[in-house]
Amino acid sequence: MNQLKPLILTGCLFALFFSVSCKKLLEKKAQNMVVDAMTSGEWIVEQYMEGSNNISNQFLNYSFKFYENGTVTGTINSTTTDGTWEGNVTDYTITSEFPSATDPLKKLNGVWKLKDTDWDYVKAEKTTADGLNVLTLRKK
């Protein structure tokens, strides 16, 4: 039995290492899928609700392009505003920041909790001091 203890311990350590490595591999794969979905194509704001107020019309004619390096551009006509974004598959969140933006783009700043997603749309929520904001992005 004493001879089996090192073998059992080694097996347990291997299983633990394998399960941690497998989890990290799956998280990395999920992260890559988020990046692939967000960076392919351009996006529009289909709906933006500030509490019960629908302010989607403020985003008419804007388009957004997300890049793998964590940058994003918001463009209306020929005016482009630069920002950053980061997807977190563990927390199901996307963080966006347009540092120099004014309304309406600055309304996109913050951490958004993903509620529903697919390859061509994202529905997310953000709680503010004034209540709940709901954002729906749609791929062009």
C-alpha cells in the first residue's frame, strides 16, 4: 500500500492539472469566439433604453467596428470617435470606453452585463444611478 501512495498522489496531481488546463483551454476558446463574433463586421445600436425612455434615435446613422487589439470606433458620417472594449467570458460582460466622447457615445461607457447574444446581436444591461439601461447591438 505504501508503494501505491506516490502513484495515487501523482495520479491525483495529474488529474488536477489536467482539469485546470482543460478549464483554461475552454475559457480561451470561449474568449476567442467572443472576439471573432465582435470583430467580424460592423455593428449598429438597434435599441437603447434609459429606464423606460427609448433613446435609440440618438444613435441613428452610427456604426461601430470592434478590433482584436481591444479598440473600437464609432462612426457617424465621416466623423470617427475612438474607444476601447474588452469582453469577459467569465463574468459575461463587455466593457467599453469612449474617453473623449460626448452624448450619445458616452452613454456606451461602462461595464455591460450580457443578457442574450448570438453571432449577429448582443443584448446587454448596465445599472446606473438613474436606473437600468438596456442596449441591443445588431450586426449590419
